[in-house]
Amino acid sequence: MHELELHTELTQLNRERLAPAQPTEDWRTALAREHAWRTRELEFLEDELAALRPRASQAPRTSRAFVAWFEDLKATGPGQGDPLFPWLATTADASAMRWFMKQEVSGEAGFEDLVALTQIRMPEQTKLELARNYWDELGRGHPRGMHGPMLHRLAQALELDALDVPIVWEALALANVSAGLAANRRYAYQAIGALGVVELTAPGRAVMVNQGLKRCGLDAHARQYFALHATLDIKHSEAWNREILISLIDAQPEVAPLIAEGALARLEAGRRCFERYRRELAVAASRQAA
């Protein structure tokens, strides 16, 4: 199956299984369709994780050493230091920024919902830290501080609904990796790694995206999503590593390579996105120059 077809199906799977719905009479048909989609999802996730397992197996099994290995992914993980982001910060025009943001919004899986799924039946200390993270994502009870609506306000300011461009399969795959790990309890520890590595690596990229949006004329209110993530995620990452990774691995050293697999899978999906974005934006820039 072609990648775009696969990830379009998996996007629909995640939309249908996670969105509130009402009972229908054709539940058998819906269940059969979901079974086919979930089979393809597990095949995709297993292939992704298998390719990264040799590197993940090298992660330490003691908690402090693992956290050092994990934090080093900020420099050595797939996709880190990609030249896309300095270019967005200093050079990209408004058209390029809109195209980039269209892809990013389409590839957003809803971090707070994935945290909520991941915390189910986790040990007490892990559950509490995930709850604190979730509460921050929800603006600590204040609607204007909710992260999801912040991203929606940015999309509105950029008029992304009016931008008719195809969404690349790599952006869909980025969301499908994160959602697939969180929605399948067999990958609960991989989900911990994937979400934790987002908190670890996102702030540096958020700073540069925020700079690019500001340079292209967006006001501070529209840029609030990236301005907040440039600072808040640093504190989230420190707490994640201290309260979640250390406690889980102290209790069960055997989960360390599973957490590592999830982190590497999320970074690898990001790397694919960044490379595809650079190719697409280079083509667009060359056409404008001509």
C-alpha cells in the first residue's frame, strides 16, 4: 500500500476511534473496518519499531544512566539540528511559513489527549506527573490558556483553512506514530518515550518557528502557542525525566528499551517530515525565483 493511502486510512482510524460518537446500527461493519485498519496500523508500528530496536537496545537499564542517554537524544537523535528550522527563523517568507504550518497543524495528534490515554493504569508517581502535564496543556482550567485552542488561533491568523495544498504523508505519519503508540496499550511504554522526547526536543524548534512567524508579521497573541512551548516544555521535560522515567525504570529496568524505542520512533517520524518539508519548500522557492 502506498504511504499516502496508508496514512490517510490511519488518520481516519484515529479520528473515528478517538472522537465522541453516537451508537449506530451498523456497528458490525464499523468494527470490521476498524479491525482492518488496526491490523495495518500494527504492521506499520511494528516495522517502525523493529528498524529502531538495535539502537534502542543499547539504552542503559539503570534510571540515571538512561536519563542521560535520553537527554542526549536532543543532540544525537534523528532529525535534531535540521537546517529547516534556522531557515524558517531567518529566511522563509510568509508563503513558506503558511505551507509549513499547514503541514504541522495537519500532523498535530493532540498532545493532551495522548497524555490522557497514556496515563491509564500507570503507577502512581507516573500518573501524577502525567496529570500535571495534562493540566498545563489544558491551561490549568483557563480556556485561553489551553494549548489546543492556541494552535487553532494561530491557524486562523494564518488563514490555513483557505490554503489548498496537499498534506504530505510524512506529516500524517508523524501523528499516526504518536496516536498509535498511545492508543494501543501494548505500546504504553513506547508512548511514554515518544511523548517525553517531544517535551525534550520541541523547545528549540519552537523558538525558531516563533522567530519566523514574528518576522513575517504575526502578533504575539497569534504566536502564543510557539512562544509558550519555547519555555514551558523545558520544565515539562525536566519533570518528565525526573518523575516518570526514573520511577518507571527503577521499578522495572526491562522497560528502558521500550521507552527508548518510542522516543526514537517519534524522532524518526519527525526527521522524515523535516526532510520532506525542505524538499517541498526548495521546489517552491525555485519556482518563485524563476
